[in-house]
Amino acid sequence: MKKEYDFSKGEQGKFYRPIEKLDIPVYLDKEVKEFFGKTASRKKMGIDKVVNTILRKEMEMLKALGV
């Protein structure tokens, strides 16, 4: 590596690309995953839809309680 680099003609943010959407993985316990996996199979839905539906209902309940 050189001791000095010339950044006088550098352009800040030239290659920066904002992340549009960041999906954070959620890891379920084995027992929880198996239970909701079976529920999803019976309803012919993806496990993500089943878990999201349950979490939305939980959010509504907590909002109603003022939590």
C-alpha cells in the first residue's frame, strides 16, 4: 500500500447503493416450527403466512391493551 493516496478528485458516495429492503431471518424453535408447519400444510399455506397471521393478531391485541 502506498503511504499517500490522492483523493482530491474523489467523489463521495459514487458507488453507494441504498438497500431497498432488508429481510431479517427469524429462527423458530424446532417444536414451534413443526407445529406451525403442520398447521400450514393443513391450510395449504406457507408457514410464513401462518406465522404472520398469528403475529398480526397478537399485535392487534397488544394495541387494544395499550401495550
